[in-house]
Amino acid sequence: MPIRAGIDLVDIEDVRDAVALWSGRYLDRVYTERELADCAGPHGVDPRRLAARFAAKEAALKVLQPGGDAVPWLSIEVRRDPSGTAVLELRGPARDLADRTMVRDLTTSVGYARATAYAIVIAHVGS
Amino acid sequence: MTNGIRRILNDHARLSVDAASIDGSADLFDAGMSSHASVNVMIALEDAFDIEFPDSMLRRATFASVDAIGGAVARLQAESS
């Protein structure tokens, strides 16, 4: 069965700057409530963890290949399963697009390298 | 409007070139704008032009060029007037 991969890198400092500049206007447009709760730290949301989630969302978009379709960031949620593994949950437009184009079994891995968060997403494509 | 868009791009898009000199149809992602930077551009545009991008416009093409952004802003302003 064909597979498709997407990868993305996000500068953690860029996320820190966006949080400082836009605060909730940025956070609420990009991250779900659950993601924000998962990224909460003693000094507010952790830009490092946010950056990893943004990278995973963008990597997922590269796999979904939306073309002219609108796929809001909020329709792709990144969360941790009980074992600590990052998993993707699609909803709304992202779910519809995946179903329509037969993209399934999306799997992600996220990590960090110095000032950068990265993510790769791999999925099966086809019936 | 275009000057305002170019100013916002210089402030937030992190392009590898001066936004004032970029062709209206040039691809901003090819010119160095990251997906994350496009979020900053979107919010700055909302502030500057008193608009809000609906979910249906959150696609790469909306922010892909100065001309595309100008068209999107004009459409949203027309809808709100």
C-alpha cells in the first residue's frame, strides 16, 4: 500500500515571539484547548511543546495535501497517548479531506534539536 | 492597501527579500515565509485592516502572494461593509 510522508521544522523562538506578541489571539487560532492544556507549564504555555505541535500539524498538512481546501490548524490535534507517544486526531475539514482522499493511519513522531522542533507524519494512502 | 500588506510582510513574514521589492504575484513561501510566519502575517493583517479570516480562508493560497492577500483582504472588507 502506498505511503506518504510529511516533515516540518519550527523555530522554537518564533513560537515564543508569537506567544509574546499575540498571546491568546495566536494560541486560540492554532492550538486546541487540549493542546494548550498539554503545553501548560509553571510559567504559562511552553513554546517548545507548542512548536512541536505546530510542526506535527504542518507535517500532517503535507501528508493530507489540501490543495485548495481550507484546513484550519484547529482541525488537527496533537496529543500524547498514555504511553507518551504523540498521536494525531483529525476532525472537521481535516477529517473530511483524509476520508475523501483515502489518507489513513496517520502516525507522527516529534522531537527537538537545539532551537528547533521537528515532526514527521507518515500515512497510508488508498483503499 | 498594498503598502500596508508589504509593511506587514516585512515585519512578520521573515522573507529573504524586502517585501517592498517583491512582485505582486511572487510566491511568498518560495521567498522564505514559513507556515508559522504566515500565522503572524494573518493576525497582523486582521489588526491592520479590522477583518477576521474565517476558517474557510485558512488555506495556503490565501497568503501565497501580495496579490492574493490583497484580494482576500478586499473581499473580507467588502463583506463586512
